[in-house]
Amino acid sequence: MYGIDLTGKNGLVMGVTNQRSLAWAIAQPLAEAGARLAFSYQGERLRPTLEKLTAGMEGAVLAECDVTSDDQLDALFATVGREMGRLDYVVHALAYAPPATFENPFVQVARDDWKTAMDVSAYSLVAVMQRAAPLMTEGGSAVTLSYLAAERVVPHYNMMGVAKAALEASMRYLAYDLGPQGIRVNAISAGPVRTVAARSIKGFGDLYGEAGGRSMMKRNIEHEDVAGLALALLSDRLGGGITGETIYVDAGYHAIGMFLPEGAEG
């Protein structure tokens, strides 16, 4: 697929919860291109879903991991090292903020909710790459998922937008530190996509409609748009010279500075 052969490569995909997850959309072309994949999941309740999704993937490795636990992160990468030996790719599609941070004004965010959102959504990338880098003995690439709220106010996104800003900054510093080892780290800033997590955000339906109608391409993005870009960034063949970047896949929405009133001439 896409003319990319990843036979003999190994990847870790973090963040698959169901078939609508962006992490799963990214995993599919990686597997089709020949990569062997490991998947982490939080809590045994998610394992049956992953088992069904990966049933046709040869050599898939499933391992439980709560990224707020250093012990579980250590165990995850010990498993990856034991089962795969070497790691080439990391897909970091992890984010969480307590429901109250979406429901209440940002000014009301509680200290503990701030810490939780930052830990899961931003620090987890640092913690993951601390452990992934020693396994990337031949260089490698990591991709994380961000959103426009990292740099602009998106109503109701609130604390998650702040966490995404920290995630993007962390990505750049990781790219700097790990670049000499041949390890690239990038972020994809995806437009609104219909996922289970997205639908839990207050007003997501309106946000989704506005983003599609006002984007340059007059459409919303699909899971496949994100997956294609991720594959390119992970592959040395297409993305070998790209690191420390946040790349948008949102049909051009992020680049528009002003919207014309309805009926006005463009």
C-alpha cells in the first residue's frame, strides 16, 4: 500500500479503543505494508476488542499499560523488547481530561484535573520515548496526535487544548534530543473526526459541521487522511527528513484567518 514496504519493521501502537479510533486507522496501513505491530491497552475491558481487531494480523503483540504508571510502562517495553527485539515506530494516540474540564469554563479547572490531563495527554509521550528510544537501535520514528486547540481557543476543548500545546512542545524537544540517534518525532494536528472520544465533547456536532463547511476543501477529513499522513511520517522513504513538526490534516481549516459572511463574494 502507498508503495511502501515495511517488511521486517516493528511498531508499537498506543491508543486503540475500537474500530473508529484514529490509532486503529493508522495501524492498518502499517500492517498492510508489512510491519509487525504491538498494541497497548488500558484495562482488561479493552483487550477483547483488540483481540478481534488484530485477529488477522500475524505476530501481533497485545500488552496492558496504564501510562500514568512507570511500572506498567516498564513492563510494556520489556514485553516489546522480549517479543520484538527492536522497535522502529511508535504511534502515540493517547489523551484524556476529566469530563468536568469540558463541561465547565476553563477558568474553573481544578488542580488535580490539570495534573491528570497533562500526565496522560502530554507527559505520556515523554515517558514512552524514554523507554522506546533504547529499543530503536537502527533509528526510528514516532507520531503523536494533536489538534488546533493547541494554539487557538476552541470552545469547550478547554484543558485538553492546553495539554495538546504541552504535547506539541514536548514533541519538539524530544525531536531535538533524539535526532542524533536517527529518531524522528512529529505530531499530526487532525481536524475533527467522528470518534467515540470526540462525541463526548460538548458541542462536537456543531464543531464538526462548522469545520467541514468552512474548510478550504469544504469537507471534513476522514480517518484515512490521518492514516496516510502518519504512514508517510513514519516511513523513512517519504518522511525521512521530517522531524519536530506539527503537520495539519484538516482540509485547510487551520490556515484561514477570516470567514466571509454567508452570501458574500469570495
